[in-house]
Amino acid sequence: MGNCSSTSNCNPCGPDFSAINQLATKAGAYARQANTYATNAENSWLEFNALYLGAFAAAPTVDNEGDPLQVGALYWNTGLTQLYAWSGTSWVVAANFTEFTPFLATGTTFARNLVTREADVANVKDFGAVGDGIADDYASFVLAIAALPADGGKIIVPSGVYNISAAPTWGAKSIYWDIDVNAVFTGTGTGYGLFPNIATNIGNIAAGPWVQSRTTQAPLYVGAAVNAATFEMIAPTSVTNGYYVALYAGGAGDAPSPTNDVWASNFVIEANTGSLGAYFGLEVDVISQSLSAITRGILISGHGNFDADVALEIDRNLVIGTGEWYYGITTKAVKNAIQIFADASLEKGISIGTAYTSDFQRSLFSGKQLDNVVGNAAVVLQRNTDTLPVGDLIRCVNSANTDIIFNVDASGNVGCDGFFISQNDIKTHSGAMIIADSTGAITYFDARSTGILAPNLPTSSIGLPAGSLWVDTTAGNVVKRV
């Protein structure tokens, strides 16, 4: 072991590979860091080399890489011993190049100075906003709003945490708030109904670009519209397949909480107190000029490994207010109001129930008619209970809704023209009834004029077997079933 001691660096058992690996890891990290510094230095040099071209006796026409000159590029004129800057069209003495010096931006045709260019868009940080979550940035937002023209403009809110002590307002100005997706708002000026909660749904926060238009621009003609934001897709004629979408909104989530709802899009229309006219949450105009094209106003599609719950849901938030929908769906100028395809997956065409997951014991469902298959029917009406059922399965009334013209009650009995017809009875178009009682005997009963009863139809149910027909003369010659 030689001169090694317990306190020396010698290892009598061999090299310490753990320490060697740690040193190698650190060396690799230092090498990568050095490479990053070298890359950054090279980029800085390239950027500097493109802007400061060096000393020349004559004005250069390209930069040091042979590329077009950049606005703001500099060179030292050795003959005139002055520094010159490229304005976009010519070399000017750098001492005279200020924020008020007009210059051409690349690809433009009109020279403007920096002050004019910067005034096109307001940035809250140009008005003192800090965005550290501590300093009060309310005044900066107010100043940015005040700097806009009378009809409004664009305000940029960069990434940051903005402490707002009060909610800024902007009156009749139309503002495009270009809010960075990483901008966060705190303070007493934020929250429900404050900033940046949108006006038509004060519980929703604008966590990105937000356009609030209060334009006074008038429509071109009656029936035309003025758009706050416009997206158009003009599909090319050179492409023979694929989809073209003017506006796409997507939503996704994997949150485990059942109270986390995700919406791809949300449309709100608000008719304030005293409003007149028609208000539409969503309008889809279908302009059909081709016999060959298939046109659809709304297509609800999708895919997945499991059944989706609801394609179209019509609901009202009765927690906020008590108003309900007067009509769920109305149609006008249509050939077929509702078309249900009886494909292999159809179980119920129309269902009325208390919940999505119920077995619809109180239901009206229209299923496909399968020929020669017992148990299938085009229309099935199912009552809620078999114990003392009440109400009607079908009811037809007069125009004033004061008189029942025709009805089928929950027991299957049929009422027509004010007379009660039992389950197996048939009423002719003339108003007379052909009746088959429980014994199969056919009798005739005309209640239109004389109320004459058939000879073998009893006027009392006493002693009659179940299923027999009889006439209740005390109830206006109503035919009843035992």
C-alpha cells in the first residue's frame, strides 16, 4: 500500500468509479455550457457584423455577408470621419438619425419615423406597467387606454403578473386587447364582473386575445351586418379532396374532476332591458347555387371508442333567472321538418325522459319499423305507470285549446267528438260507431242525432264480465268498458 494513509487520496481497494463518474458528468455539463456560450457569442457577432459593417471610404451597398442592408445598419466613413446609418433608402449621418427620422421598413413604400410606428399600438409596459404581481399596474392600463384614439385601437399586454387595484374602463372605445397567453391578473380590480371579464358573460375571463367592438359603423343596407371579427376561407379549385375550415375552435381535457367542463366554443347573445328586434346566438346561412352540391347548415359529427351522450342539447340555466324556452325547435320553409334514418344503430328516434341514463319509463320513442319482426313498431307510446294511470298519450284539441277533438288516454281508451270509445271500438267517418263487445257481437250505435243505443248494449255495468261494453246514459251516452 506504499505511503497511502487513511487521509490520503490513495484508494487501497482500487479507483473510486463513483467519483470519476461525477467528474465526467460535470465535465460534460461544462462542455455543453461552453458550447452554448460559443454559439451565443457567434450569433451575437453575426448580428453585430450585419449591423456594424466597419470602416469604408465609400458607402457599402450590401452587408458583410452580401445580403441586403438592414434598417439601422452602421458604417464609419473614413474620408468624412463620420458614422452613417442606413434609413432603408439612403445613408444618413447617425448623429441626425433620431426617433423622428423617417425611414422605410423592408418591403414598404412610405417612410415613417419610430414615434409614428410605435403609436400604432399601445403596450401597457410603455406606460409603466411592471407585471411582477406586486406593483400596482392599474394606472398603466388607464394611460394606455387614454392614449388610444377616440374610437379605440389595440393594446398589447405582454407576459407577466399584473396587479390591478381597480378595473379599468374604456367607455365607447373599441379595443383589441392582445393579451399574452401567459399574462395573469391579480388584485382587487380583477374577479367576477371586473377585468378582464367579458361584458356579455361576466364570469368568463379573457386569457388571450380579446376584441370588444363598440363601432358606430353603419351596415351597408338593411339586412347587412358589421362584423367585430371576420374569418373567411375561399377554397382553392386546384385541390380535389380535403376539408377547408374558415374558423376552427378545439377543446380537450383530461381533468379527473366531474365539475371541469370544456367547451370548444361558446356563443352568447344578450337582449338587454328595453331591447327590440331579433337576437340570434348563432346564425348559419346556407347559400345553395348548385344542384350537385350537398349543403348542410350544421353537421354534428365526431369519432371515438365510446358512444357520445348528446349531439344537440337545448337547455336553460334556471339557477340564474326563471325564463324557459318557449319553443325548443321551430321550422319554416322546410320540406321535411325532421328526418330520422332507420339504420342499424337506431334504438329510439325520439325519447322523452327524466335523465340520459334512465330506461325512459316515461317516454315517447319512435323506432324503425322492421317487417315481420314481432315487437317492432313505427311509433310506440308508453305510459308512466300501470297503476291508476292518468292523462292522455295523444290529445288533439280545437284552435282555442278549449275542446278535445280526439284523445287516447293512458288506459288506451279513445275519445272522439265528445264520445268515449273503448279500446276495441272503431268510429266511422260519418260519426257512427261500429262496436265489438267482449262476446264478439257486432252492434251499431249512432250518437250524432238521436243517441239511439244498440239493442244488446247494456246501460249498466252491474253483472257484466270484464271487457264488456256498456253505455253510461247519466254521462251523456258515454260508451265505457268494464
